[in-house]
Amino acid sequence: MKKLLLGILALGAVSSCNSDNITNQSEDLSNTQESSGLVKRGCPSEEIRQEALKNSPELRQKFATLETNTEKFANDLKLGKVLADGTVEIPVVVNVLYNTTAENVSDARIAEQIAVLNEDFTATNSDISKIPSEFQTVSAGDTKIKFRLVNTIRKKTTTKSWRTNDAMKKASSGGIDATNPTNYFNMWVVGKMTSQGRTILGYATFPESAGLWNDGVVIAAPFFGKTGASSPFNLGRTATHEVGHYLNLRHIWGDANCGNDLVTDTPTQTTANYGKPTYPLYNTCTGVQRSVMFMNYMDYVDDGAMFMFSGGQKTRMQSVVASSGVRAGLRVY
Ligand code: ARG
Ligand code: ZN
Ligand code: CA
């Protein structure tokens, strides 16, 4: 109940996401923006779900239930009732919508992206050793969640630029229909994506959308995989970030100034970080100064500057894929 209340409070606070009135503390910000050609990155997933929740009592009900289950699972885990030692392997369908041949990402590049997900979710990524010692104790380690590509669907399109309106997920609007979203994790790769004139790297649905026609993750081709991808977002971490959302993770700053990400082992931070911040980076929230975990996958830093999930984030993700979880249908048989 307490968690639920926090969740609802967090929902009410997301209107400040993407607001420009907070001074960013990263020195690298202007450089990064220039070199990447992006004005300011924004992730619209939270706003999109907020709209969807507003319009659907059914979604709100599913959201409430999943937060209750999340709390129950965390408690069971603490009591030793659930031994989460079995890795869950999630079957993945990649849906590629391409206009140019460059956007028709190769099988090799898709394999590369799946490999990045598997490395990041099992903490076998090569940059894991960069975790500062103060955060090593709360590092997730192996989340026991893995991914396996089971199908790739390709479709040539005349659409050159997509919006974040889910059109790519419906054949009737020029997209590709999801493959059975209860049992398969659907990823869509589109050539280019914008929201209000800004380049969008990707967006995700959260677990209250489990099994719905639009359930899954969308990633723009320049930020998908590694080979041929666009620096500084060319290490496949956009997918890691978006899959984090798909498995119920919020942005680490809680989409508000000193917001709540519903995870206790991620230090409260004032806002999103960009570029490659220098460690340590201190933020003050409610009078307490903390070194913040900007190297977390759920921040906005460059691909090369993010390399960890926390233990609390692992618990939330496991809750979703557990047998009692809302995404329990995702299993490779
Ligand atoms: N949805 C976010 C955006 O469009 C994704 C950010 C991912 N971060 C990254 N380093 N790849 O900006
Ligand atoms: Zn995001
Ligand atoms: Ca936190």
C-alpha cells in the first residue's frame, strides 16, 4: 500500500520530466549535444504511459496490481520464501521497419544487440569493473534474466521518420503487428524517430501493458546494436535502458527533481545526467548530499558511461518475470 502510494505520487510528478529549468551538472553536456547532433535527448515513455493510464481504468487496475505483487515478491525474497536462482530466458522477436538499406539492420547486428542485453543483464559486460567501489556492494550482479532471439520480421516502408505514437506496432498504420506479446518480447527497429522535433533513441511500455498490442520496445536504427551505430550511443545501451522500463524500472532520478524511482539502493538524485560525468558527482536532495549513481543504465548518460543495475532494480525486474509476475508468460520453451 505504501509502495502503491509512492507510485501514484511519482506519476503525479512526471510533468517535470524533460523540463529545461534544471541546470545540468555535467561539464560534457554541450559537447555531447554538439557532437551527437541531438538538441536534448528525452525519453517519452513515462509521459506516454501517464496518458495511457489517465485514459484507461483497466490499465490503472493492472498497474495497481503489479505494484502490490512487486512488494509481495520483495518481501517473500527477504523471508527466503522465494529463491530466485533460476534464470528466466525471454524469447525476443525483432521487427525491422526500414526505408533505406542502412536502416535494415543486419542479422549480425541484431545478434550483437541481443549479446549486449545478455552481457548487461548478467553483469558480464566488459566495463563492469568501472563501478566505483562505493557502489559495488549494491551492484545487481547477475539479474538471472537472459534474452534469446527467436524470430526477425522485416518490412520495407516508405515512412522515413516515425513518431512515438505506436504506429510502427500496427500493420494497419504501416507497421508490423506484435507477435503474441504475452509470450514474446517484441522489439521494433525503425529508421528514425522524433517527438516534438527531438530525436528519440527509443521508448518502452511498462509492465501494466503486458500482453497488449503495443507492448514492447522501439529503438531507432542508429542506436541499435554496435557496428554501424551512432556515437556516443553505439554500445547497444539504449536497448538495455528500454528493457529496464519494460521490466518495471523507472528513471533513476524518478522523473522529477529529487524524484523517487521506487528503489532504495539507488541514491536520490536531482535530475538526469548526460554525456560522461566525472565521478564523484554530488547532488543534494532534502538537505542531504549524496554521490549519485549516474553510471546506472536508467540514467541518460552516454552508452560508454553506463554500466550497472542496482540490487533493488534487479528485485523489481525479477518480480515482473517471476511465476507470479505480470510478465510470467515470457519463457523460452
Ligand atoms: N529513451 C531514451 C532517449 O530516447 C533512451 C536513453 C538511452 N540512453 C543511452 N545512453 N543509450 O533518450
Ligand atoms: Zn527512459
Ligand atoms: Ca532511489
